[in-house]
Amino acid sequence: MSTRSRALRVVSLLLASSMLLASAGFAWAVADDYRTRDIVPAGVSFNGVDLGGLPVDQARGVLEEAVASAYMGPVEVTIATQTATFDPEGTISVDIDAMLDSAFDPALSSTVAQRSYRRVSGESPSYEVAPLLDVDGGSVGAWVAELAAGVDTPSVDATMSIVDGAVVMRHSSAGLETDQEKAVALISEALLAGTRSVKMPVNEVAPQVTDASMGKVIVVDISKRTLDLYDGMTLEKGYRCAVGSGGFPTPKGTWKIVLKRYRPTWYNPAPTGWGATMPASIPPGSSNPLGTRALNLNASGIRIHGTNKDSSIGTAASHGCMRMHRWDIEDLYDRVEVGTPVLIVR
């Protein structure tokens, strides 16, 4: 056998041996890869908990416990000056199967050789399993609505009114209103992020009518023969007046000024009754029963006015109207407008 023939034979044997070794190595790699197909690849973790190297069933238990620890705890909710605890049980759903499937993504995205090399070398890329959670917004919304019902309060407008025959002043106050839609979003976000505390948004609701914006109100006390002018809740000025007598009482109730009359003409309201001896009308002047100013109310025939009988002030002497001194009615006339409420009580 020639030297060349022997050399070719040696080369052929070496190549055959290499191929045999490579084939055996590949077969081992495939067998090893198959053997570890249900083992989470090294380097895989969830929320700081290492899942690498765990059989899939064991990894499921570890993953469920890690999810519960991170996301299933109670959330402290602050609303206004109160606190409440939200229990997420039954509100959060977790797709553990999909999370486990994703734990194998590093293996599925690599070749058999790459996976075998990583197992042999111990070198593995880090991979974090993402939480796959879903929050039932309806459950959160129902809980928020129940909590808000105990906190929300309507605003209170400033009012001055007659209650059971007495004038009652009610000061304005702001109300509270929970932004329930935003609260549901914040709690849902907190649950998905594993946050343990949330502050629910509560807005202040301003009253439409404040003490300062309520405007002026006239209060007449028939028994005391007084007429008081309020600006909001503050007494601006008090006056003496005459009120209705005998069969012509001043009408109690809530009225308002509907007309302001400067130097009014008096027209006889009862030409066949108590005014039978009086003229049909009296022009402005010293003999005019209405004086120099008159404020007509929406009570038929009733006015706040001046008088030509100054001595009657402080008595029950009119036919239902409220008489005032000339200087007082002129002062009041300049302070009020049409629409000013007039509360008359006894």
C-alpha cells in the first residue's frame, strides 16, 4: 500500500470519527433538551422570585404564591377624612397558564444547540415573566359607589325663609362629591401595580347661593311693628313701621317687591268701602296717603310706603300696608331693588 493511500485512509477514519462524535453529541443534546422540556429555563423570574430550573407544576405553585403576595393583598383607600380597606378577592383574575407559557419563551426562541450550551455553561439570559391580570371594573365601581354614598354631601345654599311662622336663616356650606369614575381607575391601576394605598379624589361642591351672594331681604315683624333690611345674613338697617289694623291685617308669608314708585299717585282702592268718603285719586304731595315713595308687593293691594299720618308709625293703623316715616321709606327705597324678598311674620 502506498504512502498516499495510507494517508487518505487515515483522513477518512478521522472524518468518520468526527461525524460519529458530532452525531452522538447532537443526539445527546436532543435527548437532554427533550428531558428538560417541562423545566423552566434558568434565568426566568417573576417579581424577584426565581423560577429557573423548576418543573412546570412546581413553578405553577411558586408563581401563584408570588402573584398572591404581590397583587392580592388589601388596599387601604383614603376618602376625605376616612379610610377603608378594599379586599381584591374576586375582583382580580390571573391567567397563570399564559404566564407559565411565557416563562418558556427564552427556550422557544432559541435553537437546541443554544439551549444545550446554556445548560452546560450555566450562562442564561435574564427573563422576567409579566403579570397577566385583569380587574373587574364593575366590582370596583360598586364598592366605590357604596363608600362614596357615606361621604358625599350636597352643598347648601344660603337661604332666609319662614318656617313654622318664624324666620329661619340657613348659612351656605360647600358639599363633597367623589369622582367615582376616576376613583375606579385609580384603584384598578393600584391593583394592577400591586400598590397598597390609594387616595380617592373628592371634589368640593360650591353652593350656588352663598351668604355673600344671597342679596337683600326685608323682614317685617307684625307684632313688633318693625321692618328690618338684611344684606345676606347681616342686618343692614332696622326701621319702625305701622301695620294693618282690625279687619285689614298685614298678610303673613313670603312676598317680593314687584314695583318701585317714586312720588306715587294714590288711587282709591275701595271707593264703595272704607274709601267711600275719599277722592278717586290723590296726586303726589303732603296729603298723599302713600307719602313720597312706595314699594308694591306681589300681595294684592299691599305696599311698603310713606304716610301723611306720621303719628301712626309703631301702631296697627293701616289697611294691610306697612307705613314708614318719610325719611325711612326714602332711605329704604334707595337700598332695595325690584325682586327683593319680603318675609312677613307675626
